[in-house]
Amino acid sequence: MTESELTELLNEAFEGAGLSRYVVSDRSQLFEDPDDPGGFFVEIVLNDGSKLHKANGLIESIRRRLEAQGSHLDSILRAIWSVRKVEYVGPSRGKSRGIKPSVDFGAILTSGAREADAVVEVGGMPSGNCEEDSKEMIRCWTKPQSCTFLPTDR
């Protein structure tokens, strides 16, 4: 199978399942692995997180089809999320319930028809002048530092 044939196959599958309108084409990509003959990589980005399960089933079906033909497909399927609400939770706690040198923020994320709760653990000190607004604080703090994102379905 060629890259263009796989592109056509994916497009037809997503169109047939009514998912093509949720694909963000300028953030999605597909290419043939130059170091692995018959190997492909696809990243598909959706604008509606509620469609992830259905899209994953399509990709798995195509993966099995390629494997039967002697090829294989590595994939990343993700959605674009936006922050609907952020609230300060308090100091982060470790597994032993001891206080860690970081703080937790709770957030409600939305992606199309799907919502998810998330806890963002922010460590370190801000690297600049952050506004007091908690959304801006998270944005400012998490750029230079690391954070842990733990989504849970609502």
C-alpha cells in the first residue's frame, strides 16, 4: 500500500462513518516511515472529543487490514480541548498524603460534545509577572515548567 492509497482509505472510512467533519486536517498528518518499508504513521486530530472512541475503532480496523497485507500502522488520535473553568484546589499531595512543593488546579475541559475534569499540578515558581486570574496563572506557570494532566470523564 502507498501513502496516497492509505490517505484515500482513511478519508473514505472517516467519511463513511460521518467523522470527516470532525477531523482537523491542518493538524493531522500521515507519512510513510522511510526506515521501515510498509510502515506508516498517522496522527489524526479531532475537534470533538466525543468522537474519539468511534475514530479509534476505525483506525484499529484499518490497522488490522494493513497487517493482513504485510504493512503496519502506528497512530496517534487526539482531540483539541479548551478550558471552560479553572479553580485553585490547594497544595499538591503525594501518595503518602504529604504536601508537595506544588499546587493543584482543577479544570473542566471541553472538546465538542465531551467534557472532562482534569487536575493540573503546577510546580516551581512562575517565570515572570503572572496575573492573579487563575487561568492566566496556569498558562504562565505551565509553559516553562512541567505539569501533570489527569483527565477523567464526566
